[in-house]
Amino acid sequence: MSARLRNTNALVACLIVATIGCGPSTETFNSASSVPSNSVIEVPSNATHIAVTHLSGQHRATFTADLQGVQQWVDDLRALKPELNSTPRSPNWLVDANEYLKPTLINEERDTFTLRMGSPSGFSEHMLKFVIVRSTRGGVTTLWHDPHTSRNYLWAVYR
């Protein structure tokens, strides 16, 4: 085999490894205190059973945390950028929606949830939704909280 062919084969192999290695990766943590302090992952201090999927420029996570801990965490994050979070939408917006618009809004929110979380699994029309604007360039954290199960679904995009 010529040196040129060996080099070409090595280059192709490196490209294949690099491409396969760039896919989503998932990691789990037992509690919020297990998440490394230098991580981009942020969850409420009372979060447990944390699963995070890293994507390009974003991540999604699921975890368990009660509403009180979630609400305090959201308030604390919003307070970091009050100028971007001065008029947040009510987390009950879907539950409180007009009865005529509600079916359409539920379908649209289910589609958004599915796009962000990768599956409709876990979606409920009774979920509370919190949006935290992190940057004027589009950095946003969205959290859906199921008040019946204390299960949380988080999507964060960095910009």
C-alpha cells in the first residue's frame, strides 16, 4: 500500500471517528450537588435524578424537584438579568388559556415540547412553563414543571 493511500485511509478514519463522536451525549447525576461546579448545567438545588443530553450549543435535561424549589431557582435566575425578565408570562398560561384557543395552544405547546425535549413523552396540558431569558443574543432556558409528579423538563440554548 502506498503512503498516499495509507494517509488517505487514516484521514477518512479520523473523519468518521470525529463525526460519530459529535453526536448527542448523555450524563446522569443523582443530585444537584453531583453536577460539577464548572458545568453549563444548572438545576435547582433540590433536583434529583438528573439526566442531561448535550447537543450543539444547547442541552436538555430531566430531573425531579418540587414546585417551591423550582420557583425559587427560576426567580434567582431571572434576578440575574432583571432587564430581560421584567414581564415573564404566567407559568399557568396553558391551564388558564381561553377555552376556544386552548386546544390549539395545547397542540402548539406539545409540538414545541417535542422539538425541544426530543419526544412528547411527559407532556401534559397541566404543566407549568417558565422561561428565563439569559442573553439578548438568544440565550434562553425553558423549564416545564409537572405539578402532579414534580418531574421537570429543561431546555437551554446558549448564545
